[in-house]
Amino acid sequence: MSKTDSIAPGFANKTQKPQTPYPEFPLFPHVTNRWAKKIRGKLCYFGPWNDPDGALKKYEEQKDTLHSGRKPREVSAGVAIKNLCNAYLNYQKAKLGRGDLSPHTWKNYRETAELIVTKFGKSRLVSRICAPITLPSSAR
């Protein structure tokens, strides 16, 4: 059997893993073409091989959270419940100041907003509150 026949198919043309940028670099090149680190027995991935500086930056931002056993917060592009309620209350407070809203109604709006924030959490995204509503076929 020749040497080329003994190599498992699919592994002969694999891209070579890069070397770490410097000896103290805390991440290692994983076979998934990402920089990784094993933390608390679990592999964590931080970015592609072609961006070791970005991967290191992400690791530095998340390392304390990961080493303490918590899940890092995801950076999201959405509106949080707290921000939506604050914007709504600011709008209604301006109406109250102009005399377009009664103090009793303002109090009800404020209490309702506080209840919403308490029940859903201030950092939850508005887009995650409910699933899309599907109507029964008889109502269409």
C-alpha cells in the first residue's frame, strides 16, 4: 500500500492550522478554522483564524464571565423592554405637561410600564416577547 493510499479521504488537502501569533497567546487554532479555548471543560470559540486580534479581543471581553461559569451576554441589534417603556413614558409625560393627558391616566401608564418591565425583565428584547400570531383557518 502506498503512502497516499493510507491517508484518510478528505484529510489530504486540509488547510494547515496557523501558528499562534506569540507564545503567550491564550487561544489555540481549532480544526473548525476558529480560535478556541477550553474553559470549564467546554470549548469556546472566539473568531476566525484570519482575525487573531479580533478573537483575542472577544476573549478578553468574555473571559471573566466564561471562567465564572456564566454565559456571556449577546450583543443584540434590538430594542430592550426597558428602553421601549422609557420612550413611551417620556412621550406620555410630555403630553401630561401640555395638559393633553390626565394625571390619573399618566399614573396608570407608569404602573403598567413598571409591571411590564418587572414581568419580562428590563433587558429582554421586544422581539422575543411573543411568537407571531397565527389565526385559525375559520377566521381568515
